[in-house]
Amino acid sequence: MKQFKLKYLLITLSLASILTSCSKNDPDPTPPIPGDARAGIYILNQGNINQNNSTLTYFDYSTQTTTADKYMVANSTKLGDTGNDLGVYGAKMYIVVNNSNLVSITNAHTAKLTKQLTINQPRYVKFYKNYALVSSYSGTVSVVDTTSLTITKTINVGRNPEQMTVANGKLYVANSGGLDYPDYDKTVSVIDLNTLTETKKITVTVNPISITSDRYNNVYVLSMGNYGGDDKHPAVGSGITVINANTDEVRSQSNVSFGYGIPIIAQGDFVYYPTADNKIAMYNAKTQTLERANFITDGTVITSPFALAFDPINGAMFITDAKDYSSNGTIYAFNVAGQKQSSLTTGINPGSIAFVNK
Amino acid sequence: MVWILAALPFQHALAQTDTTKRLKEVNIASSRAELLNSIAPAQQIKADAFVRYSAFNVADAIRGFSGVSIKDYGGVGGLKTVSVRGLGANHTAVLLDGIQINDAENGQIDLSKFNLNNVAEIALYNGQPSDISQPARSFASASVLAIKTIKPTLSAEKPYLISAGIKGGSFGLVNPYVQWQQRLNNHLSFIINGYTENADGKYRYTVYNGGKNIPQERIAADVKIQQIDGAVYWVGKDSSKFNLRVNYYHADRGLPGAVVLYVPTPHGQKLWNNDFFTQAGYEKNWKGGLRLLVNSKYANSYLHYFDPEWNNTAGFLDEHYRQQEFYGSASLSYIITKNWEISYASDLAINTLSANLNVFKYPTRTTVLNVLASNFKTGKFTLQGSVLNSNITETVVIGTTIPKRNVFSPTLMANYKLNEPVTLRAFYKNIFRAPTFSELYYTFITNTGLRPEFANQYDIGVTYNKNLPGAVEYFSLTADLYYNKVKDKIIYTLKIFPLSVQNIALVEGVGADLGLKTEAKLGSLYKGLLAINYSFQRAMNLTYPGDATYQNQLPYTPLHLANLNVGVNRQGWGLYYNQMFSSLRFYNNNNDTSDNDYYLPYYSLADLSAVYKGKYKLLPIMISAEINNLYGASYQVVRSYPMPGRSFRISFQITI
């Protein structure tokens, strides 16, 4: 239905960038790399569990067309059940299909399958040098060699690891223990990316799931709390833990209510995450204070924020809306001033976004 | 309702067994036209017709009913629930001999659990049954599925009847059963039923993956079931009646689960049920038109679920649940004048649930129902009205619970005999269902802010029912139009991590149910039978105005459902063919048909059955053979649960 009007988008975004670049906190000091241009944007839709209806929406910037399931078009097979994370790295795309126990590695442009790796309940993927690091609910991080596309090492971490982030040459892994209600895990594993070994476990608020890091070597961990309530398991609420990646010590801990999915991203001086009232909180990384209760300034309402991604080349913030979690969602593009520029229909539960260059 | 408690010491429980129809308008019509002549729409199937529908369980037997869609997870041990007129399984009460089979945990009754060996008839009432001399629970749901068991009707000359039989066939099914009816004296008789059911549950199916159909086999779906059921019937000199039933059901099932792409066929999950219940009923009629029914029940249901592969510290999931129900009901009805009957019924139910889960809330629900009802008949006009008061109080060991609820629910049903074969009917019913224990307390997804789910039903219809003197013996036609509105529909959602239950949906439905039934003599030896049902259901999701899902058809609700049943009888022989059709269904809130994997395609199923009833050395025998899914259609009722292809079953029964 709705299409990206890229021309207008770029114009308004660049205008917005000019207007906001005067503000004291630069959203992104890195200038767009000359010659770099986006070919398109991928949105991985989880679908619903046990429905085998995960799809890969692709929007092509030059032709201005949407493909509802590029993976299916390229491979004539389905992605599988609950595609949980997506990453483009070099010429390859890594699609983590949770309930099908698969990491599908494809050509980043065509989505044509190159190789499938079987990993038990894989959750997320992160990249560092020539590694793709895949967290698995079985309590491990698998190290995939991005050249040979084989699993070269499996690192034991905490229980049911979820998201990961790379900071200061280390990988930080949120160990949720999510299947051990109410005795969840409450640690973040620190993995030395040179030796590929776990060096430390940092205690954070119970049930950590989402994690990101800013350019000041702060690691932000969102925890869901324990949903407790009896004498043996007193209730612990959700909250943010900030870790200093230089010292690997907890810098601060605070209570915040999140919505479902709780994506978190850091871009320039800001950290963004959705709160329980479906606003996108904007947190100042430099001052470690809340910058704005809602990044969105034009009144656009996101029913169920589900994924966040910032495109530094186009200067656009992408936010997906999973709506009722049982029908097609929407991806919105905002300029850095928090004004909606365009939107596009996705598949069900659009949970992950990746950009691909020309 | 303290007096009820006092009047109902538990072991002294008494109650109704047979809801004797007293007012003329609720009589079952002519034996030739097997049509329930009730005020609101009602459909019925009797035991001798089960073979016409190749039915093995209650869910199969009601396939030919209008307005009924059955959710079927496939196979011998697969869950089967019924949704009437798109309202969802939680809005249909299942009664066994007038007493509700309640599941406070899930609110849905698995109809595959009911073997037909002991069933005399099944009736479905939209709204509520016309007989107002009933427990209050009969008035407390949007529709009622009433199962009646076989009762001993024996004479002093032959005081016993023993039937033994065996059914077997595809899926490795072996199902021997025995029934012993015994008359002890003029006042006392009993019936005992027992069966075992064993099956490996294996079948082949195909999985769709992007244009390719991959053959797979359903494994680890074995079923081992034993059930024993006994009832004592007593009839007093004053024609008062008492009965006591005891039932125990044990099932040990492999749960094959959803078929997930790229992972091995699921196996290893197990489910065990140990269900015990005892119910008793007492009924007394006084000369002046006063009638008393007292019912009681105790149920203890244990469920054990095991998943050997789970990424928690233990490495497996092992969950135990036990629910109990204490139930008592008293109903008093009085015929004021020849054409006016009033009734008052009061029910008390206490439901508890315990589980071996951490931070479990251990809920106890106390439900008090009071209903005042009236049946009034004047000339061609019959009017039924009732007001139900529901009072629900809940307590939990830890945490918070739902606030106390006190709700009044009215129902109005009318019937007008236009001229001899034609009757007009209409009803309005407002009812709610309380949130189930699962919805309220399942571990951490507690949402005790849940409100009851309200359903409003409106129906107008016409029936044409005529017995004929010629070759065509009778002809009956029913047509109903309805409108439903469900407010505060309870939906599982991901709104709060990782799953929660909320009152977020608004649903409106319009529909039509059509039914035709006829029997005709074909020459002097043969008799032809024909039954056609058609249902149209447009159930709309109105939850988010302005959203793409607004006015979308609800998931798992086909727009068109049709069933054709034809048969020929000849002196003990019968040959029957059943053809059902379901239009496409959606499995999520999208109504997207751009790819054939975005919805569940239409399917059409044919069953063929033959029966012979005769004698072997003076002993009555019955032999039947059935072929289900005759043309081997590949289909799914529930997404990711492929259904079996062609299968067969044979049965043999002998009666002494």
C-alpha cells in the first residue's frame, strides 16, 4: 500500500539533518561515506510461533518496489518458523531462524541461499572481524567463520543467551535464563574477541534480554525482571543496567518499564528503546540522562514498537509496528527530528531490520 | 444461596437424570421427522445415526450440524473442540445427562475424549434448551451441547442386556468395549460401560514448503486410553427418580505437536490425563405441577505434561495440574396454568486448580448462579424468558485476583406457528464467559485485570416440518439468520513480554444456518435418507478501527461450511455417504490470499460407511465398515497440524 518516496525522504531527511546538526548533541558525527548508497532495506518478519510463516520483506530503493518474501522468491523454499534476527555483513546476509534451528546464510543482494547451519534455538547474530557470533538458547555462542561459513568454536555462556553487543573489543552477551521462570539468569557474559573465551560474568538486573553499546564504551542492558511475587521469589521489576566496557563494572542501574520485544539501539549520542507506553525513549549517552520521553515528535502513534534501526547513510530512523502481533505490521521511517517520512507494510511481527548497499 | 449448601450434603447428592419434556412445545416431534421442535434452533443426532456420519467420537457425530466448526489437531489423540456460530469453544457448555462437564482451567472441552459407545443422543441448542426445568448452568452459555447416555430400559422377563464389541482400523486402532445393563427390581437398575482404546496414531501427510510438498510421517502420537463408567438408576413408587454415576478416564498420549519446517518430526512430548467424576441426580414431580430437580457433581481432573527437550536448567518440562470441582444445583419448576410454567434454579460451583509451577497462585473460584425462567404458551405463540444472575468470587494464595463479579444475563426466545408446517422463531441472549484459570494465572502471564467476555446473540428463523403420506415420508427445512457481538473478547497477545492475555478484541458476526432433512421410500424394500446443512458465517474483527485488519474475517472461521449426507437402508443394511465442505480459513488476523501459504485452503472430505444389523444364532449383531477421507484429501484444520489421508475402520458388536 504505502511506498517509500525515497526522493522526498532524502530531501526531508537532509533538511532535517541540517536543522538538527546545530544541536549540542550530534546524532551522528560520522559523515556518510562517499560513494556508499543503499540498494534496499530488509525486514525479517517473525510470523507466529509454530506457523512456519516467517518472511523477508525487501524494499528496493531504485525500483521503489516491495517484495513480500524475497527469501521465498530467491529460493522457492520458506524461511521456516520464527525468524528472530537478521544481519548483513559484507556480501552475505545471516538469517537466524529460531524455531527451525537454522542460521541461513544468503547472498546479501539476491537472498539466494549459500549455506544453512544447524544451531539449537538460535536467537541473535553479531559480527566482528571475520566472525559471525550466534547466540543459542542452549547456553552458547557459536563462532561462525565468515569465510568458510563453518562453526569453528562454541563458547559456553550463561542460560538462554539473547542479544549481544561488541564494545571495546569484547562481546557482551545478555544471559536471560528466560526458560527458568522465576529463577532467571542475571548476568552478562564478557567474551574476549581475540581469544574467543568468556572472561567474566557481570551481574545485572534479573532476566537481561536486550543489549547495545554506545561510542563512549557504555553497554546498556535491558532486563525484564522476574515476574515474581511469592516469598521465595520476591518480585523484581524491569530495568536498565549500564556497564562501563573499559572497566567491566556496573555504572548504574535503574528501573524502567518496557514494552514487548524491547529493541535497543545506540546511535551517535543517543540510545533508543521503547517504553511500556509504546513511546521510543531517547537517552543521552553523553550525559547519561533521559533526553526525550519520546523520540517521535509529530504525534505518530506506534501501537506495538517491535524493531528499531538507524541508517547512518540516509540519516533515517526505522521503527516497526507489530500492531496486534497477528497481522501484517508496518515499518516507519523517521527523520532525526522524530517526524514520520514514510511507511511500508511488512509481514507479521517485523522484528529485525538490515540495510544492504548497492 | 446458603440454603442450597445446607440442603445438599455432598454425599447425599441427588439429581435429575432425564429432562422429561412436559410442555407440549418441547416434545420431540414425530418419530418420523427427527427434528427437535425447540423454541430456539436445536439439532439432534441419535445413536443409530452415528454410522451415517462415520463417527467415532462426539466431535465426528456432530459434523453434520449447522453452524458448527470443529477445531481438530488431527489423529486419534488430537484435541477436538467445537465453536458454534463463530463464538469460540469457550462459549459452548457441554452437558452430560444435564450436568455440565466443566474445565475451569481451559474452558474448552476436548470432544475426542467422548467415545460414542455409551451415547444415546447428542443435541445442540443455540441459546439454551427449551426445557426450563434445568440446572442454572444450562442457561449460562451461548450454546449448549447436550450428551445423553444410554439408560437401561429392561423388563422383568429379560432383566439384563450385555453388548460387547470391537472397533479397529487405521492408526493401529484397537478399541474393545463392553456394556452391561441390569435390572435388579422394579425400582433399581444399573449400567456399566468399559472400554480400552489403543492406537499408534501414525499417519502420513505432506508438508508444504514453497511449492514443494514433502512427505512426512506423524509419529509419537500413540494413544492408550481406558475408561470405566457406571450408573445406578432408581425409580420410586411415586415416579421420583434418582441416579448416581461414577466415571474414570485415563489417557496416556504422545503429543506430536506442530510440524515445524527444517526440524525433525516432533516427538517425545507426552500428556497424561486421570479424570474422575461422580454425579448424582434426583427428580420428583408432585401432582399440582411442581417439580424438583437436584443435581450434584464432584470432579477431579489431573493432567501431566512432559516435554523432554527444553532449554531450561532441568533440560525438560514436567508440569502437573489438578483441578477439582464441587457442584450442586437445585431447580424448582411449577406449572401455574396449563400453558404457563415458571422455574427457579440455583447452582453453586467451587473450582480449584493446583500445579507444580513456581509462584503458582492456587486459585479457588466460587460461582453462584440463580436463574428465573418462564415458558408461556398462548395459541400459536410460545414465549420463553429467563434472567440469570451470576456471582463469581475468586481467591488466590498469592498475588491479586479478579474483582468479584455480579452479572445479570437476560434471554428471550419466541416461537410462532404460522400455519401447520411453518413455524417462525426468534431469540435474543446476552451471556458472558468468565476468564479461565489459564488466562488469569498461567505462571507469569497473570492478568487479573481481565473482564468477562460478553456475547450478545440475535436470531430469527423459520422451520417447515411436514410428515407426508406418500413416498416421501417427511420433509423438514430450517433456516436461521443471526447476528452476534462479542465484546471484550479475551485474546492471547505478546503485548507484554513474553505473552499476556487481554480483553482487546471486538467481534461482530452475521450468519445463516440452513438445514434440510428428508426420508423417502424407494420401492417397497429401500428407504432413502438425505440431510443437507449449510452455514454462512461472516465473523468480523472490529478491534482496531482504521487498521488493515478492520472487518477482517476471524481466524479459523470459514465463510461457508456445507454438509451433505445421503444413505440407503434396506432391512438391516445401510449404505451411507457423507460429503463435507469448508471454504478457506485464515490462521492469523490477516485476510491475505496473495499466496496459498498465507491461508488454509478450502477442503472437501468424503466418508463412506456401510452397516449390517442382523442376528447370529438369535443374538443381535452389528457389523460396520467405514472409510474416512475417501478421496485422500490433504488438508489442515489447524495450521501446522496436517490431517490424515484416507483411513478405514471396522466394528463388530454382539448383544446378549
